[in-house]
Amino acid sequence: MKKFFSLVCCSIFIFTGCGKVSYFQSTDSNEVINEQTDGGEVVVEESSSTIYVQVAGAVTTPGVYELQSDSRVYSAIEAAGGLLDSADDSDINQAAILEDGQKIYIYTVEEREALEIEAPTQTANDGLININTATVGELTNLPGIGETKASQIVAYRDANGAFSSIDDIKKVAGIGDGIYNQINSLIKI
């Protein structure tokens, strides 16, 4: 009888809750809703577990795609139908984690060659890396810049246009004063 009574109490406790906070997953979407009663008021917070990214260039179906928030670049490319045969994905880190609102541009081999001929990123005179034309591979030569940050720099540049000053590189997620102070004497626009 004591076991039955304990089981009933536990069941009531589980189904009714024990405090003023309840958490549940909406079945209609990927939104998590957190209700808190605070002095009789109900506060509802919503957070989305999806992001939207634009995939353009040498993919089968360019467009804006809704993906899970922890998706990687390869998922966005797959959502866009995959790469065209003419695509040059040599500078794309397909394992990089995507951010909401990010634009991924896949150059064709011809476009990449034209960019390299028209705008070399390093000049023999000053040895500085031009952040407006550098490839992911070239940007990784900078201290504190790995493939992920280099891909973010290129994605930011593709989405927002050329940097107007070297300080603008701090607008890229993950590049703060610390990294900027390491690279500011090595870059140019």
C-alpha cells in the first residue's frame, strides 16, 4: 500500500509540477516556451532552433534555406541541391557552423581564376594581405585566423560588400580587439 501511495504521489508530482516554472516543447514548431509566474504575471519567452541562410553561386538551386541552428556549411549546400560541376569549393570550409542570416557564395572555377588575376591579394611591395580580395587560404596565414574565421570573413564580405577600412574586420563575428591587434599591421584594404 505504501508503494502504491508513493507511486500515486510521484505521478501527481510529475504531471502537475512542483514549482512555478514549466518547460515544454511545442509540437507545431521548434520553439521552446518557458513560462514563469512572477507575482501572478506570466512571462513567455520563445527561442527558435532554426536559422535562415542564403546559398548563391555555383549550386543547383540558389536561394534562402531554413536549417537547424547547429547546421554546417555542407548542409546548406545540400539544401541548395549540391554543387555544380563548375564549382570551385577549394576555399570553402564545409564543416564550419552556420549563423543566422549568413550568405554562402560558391564561386565557379572561372570566377575564382578571374578574381585571382584581377586582384592579387598580396603585393611584393608591402606583403600585406588585402582583406577585400583574400581567399580563405590566404586569410589563414594571419595569426589567430583559422579556417572558420577566414570563412566568416569571406562570407561577411560577400554578404556586405568590401570593407571600407581595416577596422571593419571587427564587424565579423568572433573578431574582437585581441585578434584585431594581432593582425592590423598585416592587413590592408
